[in-house]
Amino acid sequence: MKRSRILAGATAASLALGLAACSSDDGGGGGGDGGDVTLGFYTDKAAWEPSFDAMNKESAAQGSTLDFTGYSDATAYDSFIKQSFRTKKVPDLFTWHTGSQLADLVDQGLVAETTDLWTKAEADGLVPEGLKDNYTYDGKQYCVPLNVAYWAVYYNKKVFADNGVEVPTTFDELTAAAKKLKAAGVTPFHQMNIIFEFAWFQALLAGNAPDVYQGLQTGDASYLDPKVTEVMDQWKSMIDDGYYNDPGVTTDPQTMLKNGDVAMAYFGTFLTGQLTDVGARSGEDYGIFTMPSMNPASGNQMVLETGPLCVGKGSENEQAALDYSAWWMSDDAQNAWSSSRGDVSFNPHVKVEDPELQDLVDQVNGGDFTIQQRYLEANPLPVYTLSTEIFGDFVTNAPDPAPGLQRLQDEADTYWAEQG
């Protein structure tokens, strides 16, 4: 029977797209016994409990349910997961982070391999091209996607209509729309100096020099590259021109967009649910369009954010957890998940009820888009951590970007040197 616990401690980090994790209550190492099994499930997104309740009704038919415990403090949650591996209570299932943080757990032998699951999922068309790269380390796969979010531009339809602004399809059209809106007394873009302070760096660089954007993730490119400088100068110009709101405001972005305090907000598709929560109607109050590339020669770029659902290696219910992971990628599971969350699914077979989101998915799946990882997960943790300070100050004060870029490159040089 499912038990539910909520652990308090909400912080600003709870605004970020939540991930989840789970732990067995008993130690050991082996597999399930073939009967019904309850898999301990710990998450740093306590608000997602209703969605997982709905999923338990679906997975019960497969012989497994989740024992849900919600954390509302991401830092406390991360500490809990790391500490649990030092005990005999190895997690059955847990979600973590992609990128270097997942690699760290793999290096320690803490995560069960899922290569066979990915091979079958790809053969069955259950995952889009490029998603596997987020879960690949040394040629093998670990974990499966809990969720995905595409990063796109949400816009207030009434504000656009009242000011005669058309949906932009090029970066020049985007900046022209911003100029027109600013002249009419409307703040064009939303921006934050916490959590998502990297968002516009991500959008501009991926759309200006995707090879450099990817190179920063591997140490093959530099923050001092002229293409990075070009992006920072463009970003600073847009800030200086007053195209963004005060990044320190505490009003939620969904409320600002709904009220017309900003005309556009660049966010992951998790914003759809937050807009629904404040009464905004998809296709009526707001629409969604893909971020135009700053450099047209870069082609269409789409940043995809994904959170992994992992199996603890040697956990008591390891095989049952792997079976659950395989089921999670299925059409049945993902149709149920998309319906319960009101969000997109990584599974291309799943149709989203929200027409704006479905149109976005169709564009990405049917168009010539290059999928990019989100900056947060794609880059080494020490570099990302420093970037929160650098970009947070940049969006707030718009200083000369050169010193900040030098600090980021120094941090990157140190990190990659330590990797041998």
C-alpha cells in the first residue's frame, strides 16, 4: 500500500523543474520476487504527489507501486540521496541529475545500467533521437527519462494583438518586436537573477554558435571565444535597452505573463502547468513559439531539459525497479503521465491534450531541429555553480562581461585539468 510523506523546507529552488528519487526501506542487493512490490520513492518535488498517485493506479496492474516521500528543499534532498548510499538502505529507484552529477554516481558504481532498456525503447520508437545522449556515459546508458521539458518562448496573446505584434520567426523579428513593445510601454521579456539566470545565455549561444555551446560542455571551447563575447554583448545591449523586467522582482513569471507585465517569457514547458494554476488559458491567453536563432546559419535549435529516473545498483528491489523503468517508457505509462501532468512526454507516440504544447512537439519532431542539453545539466557542476553568480550579477547590473567570462574560463580550465 502506498504511504505518503511530505518533508518541508521549501526554498527558491523549488521553482525549478522537480526531479524525484526513491529508496527501499530495507538494505540488500538482488531483484524482485515476481510478485507485487512497493518501491520506495523519494522526490524533491512534493507538489507532484497527485500525478504519482495517478501513476500508481496504472502501475498497480503491472505489479508495482511507489511509496512516495516528497522533499521541498532540493539541497536537503540531494544530501539525503548521497547519504543513503553510505548506508545499507540503497535506493530502489531515484531520480538525480544528468551531466557530471550523474557521472559521479556512475563512477562510484551506484547506478544500475539501463543500456538494454534504451536499446529496446529506441527499437520501439519510444524515445526521440538525441535524448539518449543525456543518459550515456562511457558508451553505456544509465537511468531513464522521468520527464522532459522543451525550452520555448511563451507570449501574451492580448499584448501582441493590442500592439500589432506578429509571432517572430527570426531573431531580427524578435528584437524588432521587443523594440515596438518597449516603445508602447510594455516590457518585452521576462528574466530572473536566481535559478534561471543562465536562460538567455543558453538561448543566445545555442542559436549563435551551437558548436561552441556544446564545446563548453566538454572543454573543447572557451568562454573567451569571440562567439561567446558576441552573445554577451547582444545580451547586454538588450538589457541596456530596457527589454527585460527587473530580475529581482518576486512575482511569479506565470503571473507576470498572464497580467501582461511582460509580453514574453523564455521557459521550459513546465511553465504551462504554472500558467494553468493561475487561470491562464492555452491558445487564448497565451501561445508558444520556438526561440529564433541569433545566427540564422546555426539552424533551428531546441534546448531540452530532462530529469532521470534511476535504479540503485544492488538495491533490494533492483530488478523490479528496472522493470518499472522499462514500463515507464511505454506508451501506456507516458499517456497516463502526460495526462496527469498536463505536460509534454519524451515518448513521440504520446499526444498532448494542450494544443499549444502539441504544436510545439510537432514542430520539434517534424522539423529540422538540433536538440541541445540545458546549460545547467550540460556543464561541469563547479562551472555551473560559478555561473549562477556571474550571470545573476549580469542580468541585475549588466556590467562589462569580460571579467565574468574570464572567471568562468579559469574555473573551466581548473576543472578540465583535474579530469586528466
